[in-house]
Amino acid sequence: MPEVKPASGEALRILVVEDEVLIALELECLLEDLGHVSVGVAGASAEAIALGRSTAPDVALVDIHLTDGPTGVEVARALSADPRTTVVFMTANAKRIPPDFAGAVGVIAKPYSERTVASALDYVARFRSGHVPSTETLDGFCLAPGTAG
């Protein structure tokens, strides 16, 4: 299958923080289909933070509930402390996200669609490159309060 170029033109390096193995594998395949690169998968908070620090991904897709409990918020805080990494929650437990979004730019609600993930990553790529992206196509991706758009 030929590599698909992301709509923004920028392939993102993405860390998947997800404890459900099948979801993580499906997401990695989707990211590849969208023209992005997975730098790894972590299912627990310590592993996610260590992998994030060692790979400095452009984006971390973080679930709230990991193998060591509802520790995704801690992961988001740790990874978003590095200005090179943009955190996006990807969870069915959006009520557990604190009001400050723990440094994340938004949340993709599970279950998600390919279109939702593609539009969210396009938004993040444009946001990271200094553009003010349109929020009109953000179906299923909710921005954190105060995020540009």
C-alpha cells in the first residue's frame, strides 16, 4: 500500500498510550495509513513517561485508564511538560479529565472513527506549525478550554 501523505503535509511521530492491546494495534495501523509514524506503545504510566522522554514524540495519544489504574492524567501532565510533545486524550472516560486538561490540547472520545483521528491529527499538526487551524472539521475531537482555534 502506498504511503498516504497527511492532509497537513507533516508526518507526526506519535506515542500511543493505551493498555488494550487490540486497540493499540488498530490505532498504530490507522496512524500508518494516515501517513504518521508510531514511536511506540505503552500500557502503563511509568512505561509511557519513560518512552515519551526517550523518544520525544510530536504527539502522545493518551488513554485515561491504563494497566496501573486511571493514571493517564499523570502521564499527560508529565509528557506535556516537554514543549516538543502535544498530548491528546483518547478515552471513553472524559469525565476523569481535569478542568485544565492536564496540559492536553483536547480529547478524542472513544469509540472513535478514522475520520475523527485524521481530523484531530491534522488540527494538531497545523497547531504545532504555528497556524490557527479551523475547528469546523473537528467532529468528535473536543478542544481543551483556552486552546486556539
